[in-house]
Amino acid sequence: ELGRKRKIDQSSCNKDFSCVNGFCPSFVTVEGGTPKKQEASGMTLPDLPEPSVPGINGTYNMVITGVGGTGVVTVGAVLAMAAHVEGKGAGMMEMAGLAQKGGAVHIHCRFANAPEDISAVRVAVGEADSVIGGDLVVTAGAKTLGLMSRDRTKVVCNSHEIITGEFTKNTEFALPSDRMQLSLTGRLGEDAVAFLNATELARVHLGDSIYANMLIVGSAWQNGLIPLSRESILHAIALNGAGVEGNKRAFEVGRWAVMHPEDAARSLRSNVVELPKSLDEIIGFRADELVAYQNDKLAAKYRAFVEQVEDVSLREAVAKSYHKLLAYKDEYEVARLHAANVEQMVAENFDNVKALRFHLAPPILPGKTADGRPKKRKFGPWVLTLFKLLRKGKALRGTPLDLFGYTAERRMERALIKEYEADVKEVLPLATPATQDLVLALLELPMQIRGFGPVKQQNAATVAKRREELLAAIRAGGAVQSAAAE
């Protein structure tokens, strides 16, 4: 509710720990810890009808897509082995880019009644009979779409969003999932494509998202997209020897999910946290946060300021932006959030924890990095005790006794609050049909001031330039923006 958060999937983390170099103080190293496996749902699967397994006329051409490091290559090997178990011919070729872990992967598989019927393994343009999509981005990409053809290709695809590396460069990046799904259904027809959130289904019903690819295989088989028997596939899973029972269960859960999509979706909704929906709920949520952040007085100030905005769309912008400015994350707030959450989060997610290490860059300590930022250091578990004491110092926030309040960053944050209050007071009377969008853009600007220390100061400087442009256009009744657009 307070902004996008990112969480690493421990099943596919590359564990190079480069993330701790980020300037944010939120990074905690859990030494000796082993990630807890989520308890599987343990639901009883109903009896499922056997699908009509497609026949093989010459060759049956399949493409499996996914992301390197998630087991997609193993899926191709298992299906090839299943064909061998049945005495059929199978050819498999994996095509991975330079980023073999985290990069796009295509597995080309051809099945035939006899090995000699396969003259080439690579699936040619438009010749795919079925596509098992382990990743939506790869499946909806031009390279994969080119292998499909209408009235021939059938697809089962994981709808879960696996974020690409673009998010490291663009904080606003979001996958155009709806458009990617439309590109598939538009090319093949809605009846030829089935989507399901295999990653979440695997996490909820199997306790680990690593089973997502085998779950997709089960869905594809149930939809008649694999020319092999269930028995041979399960036998191949056993021969592979890795996570045998889990993968067999994943195969069956995938069958159930595609046969009962509404029940599958309902089983995931119980794990979704409900966020505020109405404007009153949005405001109330933030007011409660400000009580925890400082006190009732600050929450009352927030409510009074927001309620002066009569226009609903503008009020929501002010509700979010003003809260963000008021609740700047100073040393007291960082201490409160660590003290309130870290031990519980670690206990919920890890076993065998030996020690916690906190990665911080206190500006009061000497030392700079090559780019001039405060040097980041690793501190031991004793820092958590310090946090528990420091969080009580929030009563000093904004008073002459607040020693942290004299830094350039704290002074900037207090100045931004006053500046925003003045801007709202000035532009609300200037809101007209011609300036409405400009006023809204101005009121939303604080949401772009993210980060800590020099990162936040740099973002604030960028926003300051945009603020001047918007104010000039609003004061001119929108004429400045119109002239610039022309």
C-alpha cells in the first residue's frame, strides 16, 4: 500500500549478495539460515478424467519456454525420457542466451513414433504443435510467437510475473502482462491458450515455487498438448531422481488447476492481503501509520490537511504524497521498522539462524565510497538492541534536541513538507479544466522522491525542476504546457 516492494524468491536467488550494496538500510544478512519451505496445502485432489492424448503424424513439435535456473531444461529432458520409455523417438535441443541463469530459454522437442522419423530437432517457423510456457515474457516474445500458427498451435502458459532486469534501471517498470496475453490469444485465438499462475499454485499447494514448471507440464498434458502417456511421464520423473514425489504431485496439481480454474484461482485468493480500496480507507490507513510513526497529533494534522481538498482525484494524490513527505525515514523510523519486524520476519522465513548482520551506511561515520556516498558497513546483532532503544527517540523528532535533524537530508525533508503545503494552498484555487492534469501531476510529484541519503537528494533535485515547470504552467492557466507541446 505504501509503494512497490521487491522480494527475492529464495528458490531461484543466485546468492551473489550484490543486493546488499544497495544504499537502502533494509538489507539484513541471515548467517547460517536455511529458507523455510512453506507448508503445502495438503488438499485432496478429485478424480480427474483422462485427456485425449494427441497422436503423432510424422513428428509432433513442442516448444518449452522458461527462465534459466528454474528447471526448464530438466522438463525437456524428462519428456524426452518419457518418449524413450514408450519406445518412441525424441529429439531435444536447448537454446539459451548468454544469461543462462535468469535469461530466456527455449527447448525444442520433436516426438515421433520411431527415431528415424526425426530428421531435424529444431522446430521451424509456424510448426509448433504445442507450447509449454514457463514464463510469460519469453512465451509472448517475437521469437516464440514466430514458431506458432493459428489453427495448429496450442499453448498453456504460466501467468506469474517474473520481473526482468529492467526494474533495476526503472523504478516504475511494470510488465505489460495484459498486452502479452493478448498477443498470444490474438495470434492463436482464446480457445487455443490457457493461462494459470503456476508459480503461486506451486508455492501454495507444494510449498515451493520451484515445482512451477512441472505443474505447467501437468496442465499441458491434461489439455491434450503432450503426445505421451501419464505413466511414462511419471516414470521419467522417477528416473530423473530429483524431487520425485514433489514433481509427481506438481504434475497432478497442474492437471487439477487447468480442469478447475475457478477453484485454483480461489485457492490463491486466500493468500492475498486485502489493501485499502476506498479513499476513506486509504486516508485512514495512512493516518494510523502516522500514529505509529510519531503520534496522534501528526495524524490529526495529516487528516486536516487532506480534508481541505474537495476534488476526489486531487484529494487522493494529496493523501498519498503528503503522507510520504510527513513519514520520512529518519534514524528513528529505520530503528522502529527494524525493531518491530526483523526478528519476526527472520523467524517466519528461516531455520538454523546463527546470527544477523545489518548492512548500514551511517552518515555520522567517516569514509566515502568511490562515488562519494557514505561507506556501507556490516554490523553485528548488537545493532538490533540499539534499534530498540533508538526507536523511542521519535519523541525528539523535529525538536532542537534531535541531533539527527541537523543533517542536510533531514533539513531537506522538513523543507519539502513546508514547500508542499504552500504548493497545495496555491494551486487548488487554480484548478480548472485546462489545468486539472497539471495540478494533479504537481500534487503527485513527492511520490517520485524515493531512496535514502544521496539517492533521495538526487531524486529531490530532479523533482524540483519538474515542480518549477508545472507551477509555471499552472500559473499561466495551462498556456505554457500547450505552447511547449506545439
